[in-house]
Amino acid sequence: MTEVSIPAPRVVIAGASGFVGMDLIRRLSQTHQIIALTRSQQASTQLPEHKNPGIYWMQCNLFSLRQTEAALVQSDFAFFLVHSMMPAARLTQGHYDDLDLMIADNFSRAAAVAGTKRIVYLGGIQPQSGFISEHLRSRLEVEDVLRSRDANMVALRAGLILGPGGSSSLILVRLVKRLPVLICPPWTSKLSSPVALRDAVSALVACLDLDKVKPAAYDIDGPELISYLELMIRAADEMNVRRVFLKFPLFSTTLSRLWVSLITGNSRELVAPLIQSLLNDMHPGKTAPVFPLGSVRVPLMSALHQAEMPRMRIEIANGTVAPIANSPSHDSVVSIQRLSLPKNWTSLDVAKEYAQWLPKVLRPFLRLDVSSDGTLLNFKFIGLRRPLLELQFVESRSDSQRTLLLVVGGLLSSTKSSPLSRLEFRVIPHQQVVLAAVLDFTPALPWALYASTQAQAHKLIMSLFGRRLRKISQSL
């Protein structure tokens, strides 16, 4: 009698090369088929034909809806472990929370198309009251967007996660190692409930059980409630080094970001959101139920000991070694601006308003020519025969929440531009905002000249357009 092999569940992991993602892969690779997403060009662009257990690295730019949809085909589960704190292209315009919103919306859309059984998101614990940092507010926004199209979504909210390669762990250990005297601003006295990497990953794995873990948001708590200052004091004791800790009440977060970045070697883009999140107490409270991890937890100091341990490499199914380093920079532009959305407007309403408004603002220098079928838009500068930009409306890939305009030519666009160079207007579900995004665009101007002229002009124009949309909103 022929044995029928049961396909392994297909699990897609966005953020697979991060320290949480790598440990999650190790835990699941023997029983699940892991599709580990990376922007590395060394990875495959094809999904495996069969659902066999193992690790398959797939190249995927999460800013591309088409690539994200391809990555989630036939997925049973999808983990979203991404946080856009680092630049995503050679030139990146936009705040990290807007970058996160765009990526999360792509992921949510792709999971809905694929029929993914569950999305699991690792976010941040929300403060009980008072000030909420931009970083934590962004985590909650992403959670809401991921939930918007898939009712079966689980969000795990954690404070500090301690383990090999973790940003918070490394910053703490390096500060204690490298400074004989540590200036301790007020945020170092905030309380947290740090979680060991092993415990956090155990909670993520548990979320694959659809029967035991119901769709909701859960807090993850660690074995102790402790301040960042006390963590550093105990770390110094464990390292057997004498350190002087000086409380300094007037130290601003800006200065903290600078000196922490300087001493630890971490970028300011990475350090700033982490320090912002520490302005709040980061421990479970009443905003969400606590995830049941059980009574056996990794001790706090054991987790901290692992902070500077090297991350183990993971072999891909074909025997080569998976990339761990940051993805290579792309010779393109990512520019995303968050704009107010007038009530009851669709993304197409916003796109039409932009096409009508821009020539009026730049009159008499700019005019807009539209093809008879309304799909081709040429922005022309008076006196020039060729258009500055030529945009093609793609109706088949647009809907009420997304309007897609491909950049198909023009003096300002390089011939090296991706064929999917585009302008998008993206309405974010359940939020009265629209994202205006230029993606995969390569300018014709030299990069230095582009960055100081065209790129700045684009930011100014979008700022003025945002003001225009706010006026419309107030008049409705």
C-alpha cells in the first residue's frame, strides 16, 4: 500500500534574517516548510513546487505588492516581524512609521488574496496611560492594518527581548562594557518586563495552534519587573566590572540618542525609536491579556549573557548558507508621505485631485495632457517637446484603496528605472489617511543633483498637496 505524504504547513516569515526570525526558523524548520523572505539577490525568486519541510529563502521586496503576493501563495501561516528603522533604498524619504504602514498593508492584502489561515505579528507593549512614543504608536498602527483584512490574526506585544543579536541587549551590554561612568537619564528608571528570546519564540510558535490560541492581542511578560538602570547595574555585577551610575534628570532624548549611538556603534535611526519606546513603562497591564507562557522562564541574566553571542547561520535547502547581513542597497528611490484623506474619498479621488491640482499650482510652467481613454498622463514643461514624466494608470491593479500609476517615461526618469517604477496612492483601512508613495524610481539626474533638487521639490509638492487635502476635509 502506497503511503500518502502529508504536506508540511507552509510558513512565510517576513523579517526572517532578524534575531527573532532566525530563532523562529530553527524551531520550525523540521516540521514546517519555511519561506524566509529576504531582499538579498542571492535568494530564489521561485517558490518550491511541493510543501516539504525545510528552509527556502526567497527574494522579496515588501514594498512591492506583486512580490509580496507571490511570496504568500499557498501559505498556511505568515509571521510579520518587520520594522522599517533602516533606509530601504539609496534615497529614502519618509518617516519609518509610514514605511511600516506601506509594508504592512501589502502584507495584509497578500495574505487575504492567498487565503492565509493566520497572520502572527510581534509588536510592542502599549503603555497603560499618558505619553505614547511614536515607535509604540507605529507598532499599534501596523497591528491594526494587519488585522484589517484578516479576522484571524494574533498580535503578540513584547517589551525588551533579550537574546543573541538583539538590538536592546547589545546596546545595554556595550554601554556597560565600554563606559566606566554611565549617565542615566530619566528614561533609564522606567520599568520593563524583559522577555528572553527563547520565550518570545515559544509564544510565536504556539500561535500556530488555531484551536488553542484565539485571534486577539496578547502581552508577553518576562520573569521580572525591572528598570533599565537596574538591568545595567546587574549586568555590571555579572561582568564583574565596577561602574558608576549617575542619575541626570535634564538629559534629553536627543542627547541620549547621540551618545548611545556613539558608544554602542548602532545607527541613530535604530537607536532613536528604541529610546523613544523606553520613555514608557513597558510591562503587561490592562490593555491586553497576558499570553500563557507557563511557569518555566529563561532567567533574566541568562538571557542577557547571550546578547553578544554570534548568531548561528542556517543552511538553505540546497546546502548554501543563508544571508544574515542587511540587504544590499538598491539604486532607487523610496519616498512615502502620509496625507489626510477627505471623508468618503477613494484612492482614485485622491489621484484625480492630484492630477488636476498640480498643473494649477505650477501654472504657467506645467501642463497636463491626458490620453483620450484617460489612462496616460503626460506632465509637460512649457517649451519642451518631451514630457517631464509620463504615467500610465493601471486599472487592473487598482481599487478603491489603491491607485497605481506606472512611470513609463519622461525626462526626469532614467532609462535604468525598474519597469515597475511607480506612483501609488494608498488608502489605509480604518484610518483617515492616504499614503503617497514613489517606489522603485531611478532619476535621470545625477544622484547628488537629484537629492538636492528634484527630491526636495517632490517633498515640498506633497506637503502642499497634503495642505490641499486638509482644506478639502475641513470643507466637507
